[in-house]
Amino acid sequence: MTLAKTRSVSLVGVDGFVVDVEAAITSGVPGLHLVGLPDTALSEARDRVRAAIYNSGEDWPNRHVTVSLCPASRPKKGSTFDVAIAVALLAAAEAIPAQSCAGLVLIGELGLDGRLRPIAGVLPAVLAAANAGCHTVVVPQANAAEAQLVPGVEVVSAVSLRGLLCVIRDEPPPVEEEESNAPSGTANGLTVQRSNARNDLDLADVKGQAEARRALEISAAGGHHLFFSGPPGCGKTMLAERLPTLMPPLEPESALEVTAIHSVAGTLPPGQPLIVQPPFYAPHHTATRVSMVGGGSGRTLQPGAVSLAHKGILFLDEAPEFQHGTLDALRQPLEEGNVRISRAEMTANFPARFTLVLAANPCPCAAAKQMDCACAPGIRRKYTSQISGPLLDRIDLKLELAPASRAELRYDLEFAESSDVVAERVLLARERTLKRLADTPWRSNSEIPGPELRRRFTPNPEAMQAADEALQRGNLSARGLDRVLRVAWTIADLTGHDEPSADDIGGALALWTRS
């Protein structure tokens, strides 16, 4: 009996674990047998691997071949094991040295012609390999730039199985691949271009709505959730779309985390291996609950809109048009910043710490003027009640917008601040926040838990008078008080105060209670 081993990675959500791929050639009925809880796509690897080996000019061992995926007790899915299975099988057949491939982590799908096809989820797979102590990873050439984002890992990219075997045998690459092969390397030599997808948007484009623009600034500085209500044409969508222009680029750790989620979902922008700007995700109002929070059937679990907006903005335009259950499913991610999806065979965790922006018309007919509205009071109440009270209770900033006046429409562009000017103030406010939270695990005011907020960051009693009176009258809930305090700290950071003043808390209270 001949035995050989390689490694690959299996993903569950955005987390991965290293899988030992063992191949044994023994006497018995000829054929390839996969064991270790493979799914349908993985079980079909035997046919892809056989055709790829033949078309790469190698001999297929006409004997009984067993390929084991360890740990055998954990389900495996997808076609990412094709390359590892092919190399382990050839090493067991002594076509390549077994010791040369024992330390490799091989990730990729094989075409019938032997080419390595690009796959989704390469970045989290390479991260899992690096965390397991693996140092060399083989990926398809199309995924090389994404894999090289992980520091400390040597990335070997291959166009075809034939070219990879030449690398393992220490032979010159095939002539047709000499020019197309990407050199191996690490993230240190990779240049990442900043996305220019939303550079055409500027906050100065919004005419009027000074209070709403101020709310956007507060939201960007502290990561606070927003709710805009008003008639059509008052600028709700324009304001929401310009919120990303006020936010600073993602920190390196956050950029890798966001990119890993989009890699698993297969939504990485072409030619952009690393997402460095906060994502902006705006699902249609017909989105289902699964598409919003993530999920799927069987072993196929995919991130939802809340995870695709991680570290960025989730914008729900025409929010009352969404299904009631879909909106209420946002409550848990808003509180915990994480989505846990459990199925019979596995459980996946997806990060979901985002800034929620809701926009809504006051009634279904969406009349430009209230006097033109033909909706009965009951219809209006039913429409607005689609956004439940518990969800609204988690929104920090609520504004009712009115159409811009004639003077604002004609002259406001001359005085409106640009996104760059506001972004500078946001950056300074975030720096003050980070300095105050330096010895804590939190990075923004919106992340501070309620108990810690009341214990360590409570303003003086004189400044709290307005909030205490609202709490006593029943106009403010305990959760609402936490929200008001977080917003007040952000306003203080924007104005340069060491702690919130009475005006800061009064402004935060007005923004929370206005609906």
C-alpha cells in the first residue's frame, strides 16, 4: 500500500479549518472512493480529478484508491478540494515526491482540461491556514492577489495542474504558462488600489436639509443608526448615499474582515482584492428574511445583507415596504453585531456590525404635499407600524424631513459643505473617541455596552437633567437613555468637549425622540 497526504481548507461561514487529504492506493476493485462526509459537489470531484489528471499528461492509477478527508466527523462542502485530492493521489501513485507536497495547503477547483478555476472564499481559507501554522498555500492564479493579502504566508499561484506539478517536481513550467504565471509572494509586495466607485457623490450636492446633514455627520463619527421620514423628493436617498463619503477608510484588520465576508459571498469587485472603503449595501424591499440576515439550506450557508454591510452602511429605502418579519430580524444583529445561523449539520457565525439607515414616506400614496394625501388615518398608521417600536427603539437618530424651500434650492449649494470638509471633522472626532477608549475593546461610541456606559462614561448630574426628566415622564426608555448618552458623547467629540454638556445631551435627546 502507498500513502500520501496533502492539506486543504473547509469553510463554515467565514471561519475555516484545515483538512488533511489522505490518499491510499491498495488492491481491490479499481475506482476512487471519497470518505469524510463530502457533499454532492465534493463527491463529484472524482470525475473532475480523473479527467484533469488525464488531460495533464499523467497516468491514472488503475487500482483501488481511497481518499480520506480528516477530521472525518465534520461535514465538507464545495469543489475547493479538487487540487488537493489530485496532488495527493499522484503522490500516492509515486508520480511526484510525497514529501514535496506534504506541507502544502492546496485550494482550488479543477476543470476537465486540468486548469485551476477561481473559487469564492480564498481569503478566509488562507487566513484559516495561516492561523493553523501553515506557511505555503497553493491557489488558482485568478485568486492570487486575494490570497497574498494574508501576511506571513507564501502564496504559490498556478494556472493548471500540469504547471503545479512542474513546481512540485522542481521542473521548468510549461511553455504556454511561462508568461502567464504570477510570481509567488506575500502581502507586503501587493499594491491595493482604493475604490473609486462612489467618488462622484458629495454631500454638497444636497440642497437644504442642514439638520439632516448634521445628523449624517454624527452618524459617521459615532456609528449611530439613522431614520429619515419625509415626503418624496426631500433628499432621503441622496443623504443616505453620501454617508460613506464622510467615513474614513477601514483599518487593516477591519478591511481583511470585510473582504473575507465578500470573498465567501463571491461579491468582491473585479480587480479589487481588498475592500478598503466602508461598504454600502441597499437591498430591494422585496428581500426575504434569509437574504437579509443570511442562511441557506443544508451545508450551504451564505452571508446576508447585514453581513455584507459589515463595518459599513445598510440602507433600507422605502422601509415600510419590507416585510414586517424581515425588519424585525434586524433587531438581534443591531444589538450583538453578529449573526449566528444554526442548522442540523453545522453552525455558522457571520459578523454584522453595521450602521443602519432607514428611509420612509409618511404614507403609502407618497404624496408630495400632505394636503394631497388620500390615505385614511388607519391606512397611514398601518403603513408606519411596519417599522415596529422595538426596532425604532434601537435607532439613535430620527428626523422628519420637509421639502427644501425655494431659497435653499436656489442658493444653498454656495454654502453647503463638501464631504471632504465634513470628513475631516469626523476623523478628528473619531480620534478623540479612540483616545478615550484606548484601554477598552471598543472603537466607537455606538459599541460601548449600556452597563459600561453608565458606569464609566456618565456625564455630571447637571448635564443629565433633561434626560432624567424625559425618563421620569416616560418619554425615554432605559435603552433609549443609553442611545442618547452614546450620541451625546459623539456630539461632544465633534465639538471638542471633554464630556457631554447639557446642550450636547439635549441635542441627542431631540434627535432620539423626534419621529
